[in-house]
Amino acid sequence: MRKAAIALTAFLGGLLIVLGLSAGSASAQEGGEAVRGTLVSAGQPVANVKIDVKAEGGAPVGSTVSDAKGKWRVDVPGGGRYEVSLDAGTLPAGVGLVNPDQQTLHIQVFSGNVRTVLFRIAPGGASSEKTQSKWDRVPQLAFDGINFGLIIAMAAMGLSLIYGTTGLTNFAHGELVTLGAIAAYYFNVTVGLNLIPAAILATVVAGAFGYLQDRFFWGWLRRRGTGLIAMMIVSIGLALVLRHLYLYFFRGSPRQFADYTIQKGLNLGPVDVTPATLVGMAIEIVILTAVGLALLKTRLGKATRAVADNPSLAASSGIDVERVIRIVWTVGAAIAGVAGILLAMQQSVNYQMGFQILLLVFAGVILGGLGTAFGALVGSLIVGLMIQLSTLFIPEEMKNVGALLVLIIVLLIRPQGILGRAERVG
Amino acid sequence: MNWDTIFSVSIEAAIGTNAVIYTLAAIGINVQFGYTGLLNFGQAAFMAVGAYGLAVGVATWGLNFWLSICIGIASAVALAIILGIPTLRLRADYLAIVTIAAAEIFRITVRTSNYRDVTGGTDGLQQFSGAFFDINPYGKGQYGVGPVSFDDRTMWVLTVGWILVALCCLVVYLLMRSPWGRVLKAIREDEDAVRSLGKNVFAYKMQSLIMGGVIGCLGGFIFALSTGSVTPDSYAPEVTFFAYTIVILGGAARVLGPVVGAVIFWLFIQFSDQILRQAISAGYIPNSVMDTTQVGAVRFILVGLGLMALIIFRPQGIFGDKREIALDAR
């Protein structure tokens, strides 16, 4: 969610819908009932804006003004329905509500809960959206889509190669993405390195984790003769364990890296982008090209494709299948870790970030053809574009739904995916 | 450490509403996965459509309670058909991905603020269970034996819930002894063999998916009634993973497997939870190692480890038969 918020800051500020609302439901411990929120316009807090709270259709409860960080909070006497209104006259010049008819919001506060209320404000207010016709947004959305698609592709390539070489549908792949981000956060914020060396170390950690996972866990299961469906369910269990280990040690609240988080956007024609995102995209393209070339040109890459094609035949022609699989795991985990770091630079580090994109990664992999590395790349780019461009027609919050629906439709009409070889899938 | 509380809370969990909800979800999965070999990882969606059918019917459209229950069941049947048509011809791993995606599509859609008028967005819906508690035969008060007790509303939910569990077990028992049940088990073992006998495998799989989904949707009703509310995020994918752990723990393809699995699962979860919480508040576990907000994460870690260990070392669970577990790729 946050990624889109950063990318779309040019038009609308503060789109922390999911974060904001989930914070509302999770903050039951803070004592009495209250409504609160943060006013943000294009990433900048908006101070001194008056907020009035009334019981629905009744007496005023209280009013406040937003502080220097844009935060405001009004305590209410108990659970019930309230009207929260923002005094548009107190907004600074040039800033307005994105939806002028949402100056007053009717909300439900549950007893014991603090409810977060979101006013969408942006430079230029309502005009910021209206002057932008649907089609004017296409270049920016397409750019964001390619950016997100490349991140998905980095995770998808490893997932697809692991599937191709071992047959494992790895539901714990998202946790490798998260590991990259959390390790980078540790080296960057806790240890205090600059983000660039921290990211390199984190990539090594993710790769090492992939290697160890295969060396001591999946390899052991393969030798035991555990079935593929059984291994898939094991990976679901492993994902639960890893994700909640992250929750245990990293806690639930999203965090930011120390470097490159606040940058002034660049204006490239119709597209606005931060320098960090551009560098990230360059890294993505370099890594994906390098992996692609390695698969096509090197001996090891050819061996990998041979194993993905037919492990028994590859083994009988002298390829060390286990070694190939181990390298695939290591490289796949490392690039998934890089994907996590780049994703976290655009959103934030969060213990379930990998799980949140896992289904989109699966969508990319299946769209391109399970087990094919290049299919994963093409499929992921399509998924990324789909997600962003679908917001032209469907609500922002539902953008992932479009990609998941495409997944189901592709399975209906071309189950082997775009680049996949026709084979029996049913 | 107050051992009385630890034991009474654990026993209450083992026979309480969570155990009922997850037993029903697990019985549904047992029909699909245990008997037919279908990897439906979207059971949370079946529970959610049931719960939302009921809640939207009463709270949003102002319909009669029982009519809304019918809407919930009809929605679960419709979901099974919509989900089944594209996916039942696919291999098991594809089916798993697609069903989990479908469950997420449903959850994201109902929590979207654009449909707040109908589904209540992230807040969900409340105030739909009045008619159910109007016919509550229990008078106000606490009911129980010794330290284990429930209030009148919970008693009524539990009574109805365990009756539903018993009925579902009976239906599953009778059906699986019938020719229909034998076809399902044959599909699990060898789909092509069944096809060669002239059976319509797709239709049987669809019937199994619908039946499991409707039983799951009963679990959704109990969930909604026991909390008096439906919220989208109570139907996250973890619900399905828990239910799978329960099926495998009790023993897949056994009528009473899910019941035993759910009771043991919740007994163990609540027991470990209570011990950790009490040990933290008594100071046996220093706050630097673990505080009470981290106990929730430990629960999921234990479930994940349990699921992995069961599948690797004892896929047949407590009662199952290893030869009957559909865990090999086909």
C-alpha cells in the first residue's frame, strides 16, 4: 500500500488507508475511546487545521487542531457513532480536500477503541484529481507498474527456478523477501552502516539462508522421499514459523530505513519519481539481465535449465543435480532478498511484507508459466502493470484483486502460462 | 503461577467456541482434502461468505434471520461452484494457489471502503444475532462444572455448535460409507481409474467442494454469532492453515479426526498461551526475553512447527492411516 502512496504523492497525499485503519483496530490498549488521525498532504504534515467532533446528530464532543506533525486526537465519551468534520477554511493556502463532499465523515467508534479517521488532502485539493483526466495518469501508473513488476519479478524468478528444479511450490518464498528487508534494516539502523553496504550484507544473509535451508532442510526432505504436496504444506508451516519469528523479534509496526527515505521527487516528463526508486529499478534490471544471461550463456545456467527440464536426464548426463539445486536456492534467495530491500525502500520494513506480495508473485509465476525463468519475468511485469493500471477503474484498495483475478482467468484459458510449455496440469 | 486458571481456561478453550468453529471448518476440509484429495486452501473464504451472508442479510438488508442463514449457505454453494469450475481440473498445487487467492480476493473486497454501506468495510458488521439469542433457552447466568464455566449466550452458541458438529460428523460418516463416498476416496487414490469406470470425476469433485464449503460456512455462522460481529480480517489465510493443522493432527479421512484435532489443538494453544502469559506476569520470563505482546506470535510459531513436524514425521496424525493421506504429487 505504501509504495503506491509514495508514487502517487504528486496527486494525492496520505493514502495510508490500510495502515491507518488497521492502526485504529489494533490500538485498544491506549485507554479510553478517541478519534484521531494524521493530516498529510503530498508527504508533508499539515499543521493547525481545526477538527470538530460531534455525536451523530447531537451535541459537540470536542475540537482540536493538528500539531506540527499533522497529528490530531479528540477523546470521545464512549462507543457510538460520531461526526468528524475538518474545517476546510483552516487548511493552508493551496491545500484542499481531495473529496470536498467528505468534509464531514460519519464513523463508528467501538468501546475501548481509538478510531483512526482519514481525511485525504492534497495540494490543489479536489482539482488535483479533476484536472488529471484518467488517461493523463496512465504514464505514471504504467511506470509504477513496471517498477513494482520488476520487484515481483526478482522474487518470482527464484520461486520459479526452485519450482522448476525441485518441484516445490514454496509458500515460504515471501519470507525470504522479508528477510532481506529486515536484515538490511538491522545493518542499516541497528548497526549503523550506510544503506548500500547494509543492503549488500543483507543480500549475503538472504543467500546464505537460502543455501542453509536447502542444505539442511529441503535437501533432507527430498532424500527422505517426502512427496511434493507434503513439501508444499511443510513450506506453509515454515512460512508461519518464519513470519512470526520476524514478528517476535522485529515487532509489528512498520519501520523505515535510516537513509534515502525522504527524497525530493524528480520530474521526468509525465512521470514523477524519487532518485532512490530510479536507482532501485536500475539494480533490478541489471540483476534480472545478469541472471537471464547466466541462464542462457554459462555452463551452470545451461545445467540449471537442463535440471528444470528433466532432472533424471540431467543427472544421467553427468550434471550434479543437487549442486545445481543448491545454487538455485542460494541465488534465488539472494535476489528475493534484494527484492525485499528495494520494496522496503519504497514502502517500509514490515514483518509480513513478503507474505503480502507472495500471491502476486505466484500470479506472476503462473502467468508466465510455472518453472520458466523468463516466463516469471514477463508474467511479473504484466502483474505489476495490471495492479497499477487497474486503479483507473477500480478503487485503490482493491488493486491486488485485479491481478489475482487474472491469475484465475489465465488458469482457465491457458493453464501453462504465456511462455510455459503445454503440459498436463489437471 | 495460578494453575487453576491455566487449566480452566485451557479446558474452556478445548470445548469453547473456537474449538467448535475450527471443528466445522476442519470437517469441511476433511471432506475435501481427507476424502477427495482436493487441496482447498480457501476455507476461510467459505466461512467468510457464510458469516457475511448472515450479517449482510440481517444488518444491511433488514431481512429475517433464518432467511439470512439461507443466503449464507447459498453464497457458500455459489462460491464453491464459481471456484470449482476453473480450478477442479487443475493439479493440486495450482488448486491450492488459486483457492488461497480467491479467499484473499473476497477478504480484500469486503474490507474496501467503497462497499462500506454493504459490508461495513474494515469495521465489519454487528447487530445481526438478535433473533438467534431471542430463542436462547438458557436464563441469565454462568453455567459450568467447577472452575470451567460459560455465560448463557456462549452456552447457547456452544449447544447449537456442538449439535451441528455431531450432525456433520453423522452425515460424513453415512456418506463416506455410501457408494458416493467410495467414489470420492477412489478419486483421491486414482482419478484416471475412476474416470475409466465412467464416473464424472469433475461432478464428484464439485459436490465434495460444495459439501466441504457448506460445512465450513456453518463454522462461519458460529464464528459470527459467538462474537456478535463479522470483520474481514478474522478470515485471513491463517484460519485455513490452522484448520489444516487440525485435520492433519486428528487424522485426515477419519470422521472424528477433525473433532479430536480441534479439541487437542485449542487445549494445547491456550495452555501454552496461558503458561507463557502467567510466567511473564510472575517474572519467570524476563521482559527482555518475551513480553505479553509477543505471546501471540509464539502461538503461530508453535502451530507452524507443529504443522511441519506432523507432515514430516506423522502425516496420518493421531487416528489416520498413512496409506489414505493424499500427500503425493500426481
